[in-house]
Amino acid sequence: MTAEPRTPLRRVSQGSLAGLARSTNHADTDAPTGLGVLELAMGALADEAEALQANIDSLNELDASLAAFNEGFASFLYVLKMNACCIEWIQAPTDNSFALARKRAMEVTQRAQEAAARAAAATPNKTANSTIVPDSINETTFNTTPGKEQSADKPLKPALKKRPAQKPKMTAKEKRERDAAIEAAVNGMPLEFRGGDINLRRVVDKLISALMDTDQPHPLAFFVKPPELTQAKVNKVLIALVNSKLVLKTVGPNKVGVFSWKGPST
């Protein structure tokens, strides 16, 4: 005895599902085909398929974003490894720097010379100190005694010039106080002038001492005393002293900058 088939359709059936549903085995001729229960399932399946497709699209977008990120991050790591972002700035001065420095030095020298020339032209000419020779020297004296004769054509000795009064020397205590005042003033200047260059520090000490010794303001040319106190060095130190507010720069009567000692503020 053969077992009954478990499938809803028999092998002998040659009609459609709709015809089978309206066969004589069913009392209701308008009954569904038997697949009506699949309508809700197919709708849910369609929704799930749509959600699955949306998730797949999101995964594709995420994959593209990760690929772009990986490429950018790999480039960043390459840059860090190869040190490609470091820029090597030139530390040593170039030829243009030396040319510009020479040009500026020449301009400063020219301006100082012009200022000194204007100051010299504005200053009234001082009368030369001339020594009056008494008339008795020009007279001819005849010696009646035998021996050496004095000639009237004998050249006269030039008169001795009067030396300017020298400043009194400072005592040991005054010298120590002066050194302490100079040291306190230098401590207020930039690091370049505090002893890194011994020659420059010597120029700074002499210039500050000269400023302390003067009671009146003087132009730049007054402090220039070659070979050590050259114009370029004096100008450089004076600029630093003015910027440090240790020296006061004003305009003189000839419209020339003059400098006077101010000292560190207490």
C-alpha cells in the first residue's frame, strides 16, 4: 500500500491552484486559492529585504569612508615617518644679509657725518688762542761783552699751550661705586651686552662711564673715540641704552639727536 502524498497537490492534478480551490471538494466556490496566508509573509519579507538592502548600502558607504580614512591616515604616517612636514630654515646669513648690513652701516655713517657737519657749521668759529709775543723779543740786543753774540734772526720758541684741567682721579670707594652703578645698568640691558663679547662689554662700560661724567647732553660724535669706540659700536650701544630706558635721547638746537645719562629706574 502506497503512502499518501503529503504535498497539497497531487501528481494527477493538471489544473491550476485556483481551479483546485474551486473544485467540488470545497463547498465555497469563492474560497481563496490557499496562498492567501502568504500575503502578510510576503509583505514582511519585502520589508525585511528592503531593510537588508538599506543596511548593505550603509555598509558600502562605511567601507568607502574607511577606505578614504585609511588612505589619509597612511599618508599622515608616511609624512611623519619621512619627516616631510619639517621645513629647514636657513640659520646662517646669506650674501644679501651682509650686503644689507653694509648698506645700513653706510647710511648710518653718512647721517652721522651730515649731522656733525651741520653742527660744526652752526657752531660759531672760536677764535684761535694766540700768544702775544712782546716787542722786546723782536728787538735786537747787542752784547758789549766779548764772547757769544745773540742774533736777532734766532727763531723764537713757540709759546707753551695751556693744558686743559684734568678731572680729579676717583678714589677707590668712588671707583667701586661707579663699577657697581655700571654693573646695575648693564644688568638691565639685553643679554648680548652682558659679557658674552668681552670687547663689546668694554665698549659698554666706557660709554656708560663717559655718559655719567657729562652733565649736559651730547651728540653721538662726542662719544666716538677710535679705535675702540668706533661709530658703529657707539651707535649700537646707544640704541640699546635708549631702548633699556637708561639713556634719554632728545633733539638738540641743531635738530641733532643728543644723549644724556638717565640711569636705571629705582
